[in-house]
Amino acid sequence: MTQRILIVGAGFAGMWSALGAARLLDSQGKADGAIEIALIAPEPVLHVRPRLHEAGPAGMTAPLAALFEAAGIRYIQGRVERLYPETSSVEAVDAGGGRFTVAYDRLVLAAGSRLHRPDLPGLHEFAHSIDQLHEASALDAHLTRLAELPDTPARNTVVVVGGGFTGIEIAAELPARLRAALGATTGINVIVVEQAADIGPDLGPGPRPAIVEALDALGIVRRVGTTVTAIDAEGLTTSTGDHIAARTVIWTAGLRASPLTSEIDGQKDHLGRLHVAADLRVPGHDTVFATGDVAFALTDDQGHHALMSCQHATTMGRIAGHNVAADLIGLPTRPYRQLRYVTCLDLGAWGAVFSEGWDRRVTLVGAEAKAIKRMINTQRIYPPAADRKVALAAADPG
């Protein structure tokens, strides 16, 4: 009887989990069809999320169907809405709205994360985001349409709420994108509102001088120590009582793990991520592994945990795929470890800043760092070629 490894999600962690499982089975002579590797997602396409702050986000995708076929991975079209660990099955909805159930012998939950939208007046009605591909595309179209409006300070002002990694990256791109839409001589105004006392609070003091220099050079205003209390069609109101007139507000303030994590009984962190064992298995659920943005996993013996990032999701996916297949065929699993950590923050036309280690020691800034960022975003993070040998080799967990 055929056994099934089921991966939920076609993001970086899901894609690499599927390839990692295929590689392990192939290396053990088990790629004979007795074990099916199936991946379920709304579409067989990788959304290159680290690039959604750039212009033209609709093109920031990579097709996966040919890759999955080459690697012997079955793709199932569907959006998973319920998990049933007690019966080893999931419930999904297809493109036509029909519900169906998929059973599994082993599960890898790689459902990713989504933007956290608190109960703030006007947030859902009036704010844009770049969290998902369709949202980034909607913002792109909105920026283009601004040229159809009368030339006013509000039209020419964009407020980015959240001065973290995503907020800084989209803010740094906006001057060029607005001038492309509104004209090179238009007086534009980009404002970043951050509740912490400093810009990039989670990035620490290391990269901050470069970030501040870049934002200043780009003419971007920083409003730190400030929160947003309401958003409306004409702008937003801050905790100081000021109303900032802006026809464009972009919300970037924080991520949360997929709500599918709530379907699994287990300890979770403040972002909704499932605590996992060293091999990425969910404690108390022997047949369930979690990886990528849904997993709260140690990266080393110094107490560092994986971040919600492509960098960690890629390695975690390879390990999760290896382990779920190994477990199914009775081989020992291996611990997830990712000792090297780097940060490369895009700073628009100014360049970028590249740092190493958890203390984020800056090693490159400006054009040199930008070249690395461009290589990462246009080459390194994309899927391997749709060639079985190449793809499985790329899935080696190291």
C-alpha cells in the first residue's frame, strides 16, 4: 500500500521540504512509488516574497510544476483549511470551492506567515501592504494611478507604518517608484512611523548608522516613538494627535504564523509558531513536522531561534524534508542547525547594508552590499532547474 508524505505550502520551506524528502528517498533507493511525496497549495508557484518591495511585484514568481514533476513530487491544488492530526488527514478547498480530504502518513506543515493586522480603525479599509503577491501588486497599481489625481501634498505623500526590515525596504524603494509614477520634479514625501525609539529596532545598533544615512540621503522622514491610532481615506492619525495627510498608507507592522498552527495542540510562541524538537518534529505528534515560519526552532546551542525569513526557511525546509522521509523509512533523523546568520537589507537607490552574526556586525555598505542583495534576490533564493539530478542535489541538507 502506498504511503504518503504530505507537505502543506509551496513557499520556500514547503518547496525545499518536498525536494529534501525526494532526495532522501532517492538516495536510499526508495523512489519506486511505494512512498508518495505530495505537496498541496493553491497554485504550483513560488511567490518570491523577499522581492515584493520592488517595482513590478506581479513578476516576482517562479513556476514549480515542472520542477515537481522532474523530482517525482505530486502537486495537489487546494487551500488547506483544517488539520486533523488525530486522523492523519487535512481538509482543503479546491479552486471551485469544493471541499476534500487528504490523508497522510507523515505531515510537514510549511504554511508560512502573514501580516498581522490588529483591530485598528480603518486599517482593513484604507491601508495597503506588500505581504502577499496580490497585495503588493495592488499597491503597485495604486502608485501608478496616483498620477490621475490632482497634484496635492496628500497625493504625493506615502506613510509606511512599521520601521522594521520590511518597512525600511519598501520605504527606501518608494522615492524612485513615486518619481517614476508622478514625474522626476514632483515634491514627494515618504514618512516612516515606528513605535520604538529607534528605526529598525529588531535589527539592533549595528546596521542603524547605515540605515539612517540611507534614509536621510533619500529624503525619508522618520517618526519614531509614535503609534498609529486610526487610518482613513485621507491619511492617518498618530498617538500625538497629529493627522498626516496621505493618499497612500502602507502597513508593515509585524508577522504572525499561519493560523493553521492553531489546529495542532502544542506550545506556541508569541508569533503563533509551534515549538519543535531538534529534528523539527512537533512534540506530542509523532507524525507531524513543522518548518519555516510556522516553527519556533533553535538554530544553535546559544539560544538563537530561526527568524521568519527566507534564509532560515530554506535550510529548515531541506532538514524537514530529509527528516520526514527518514522517519517514515526507519532511518535516524538529524537535528536542524544553522550556525551562520547574515542580514542584507535593501536600501533602495542608496545601496544596501550587509551584516554578519546575530549581533549584526556590518561588513559591507552601499553599492557593494547592493550587489550582494541583488544576487541573493535574483539568483540564490530561486528554485533549482527542473532537472531531477540538479534539483535533488540542491536539496542536500549539508
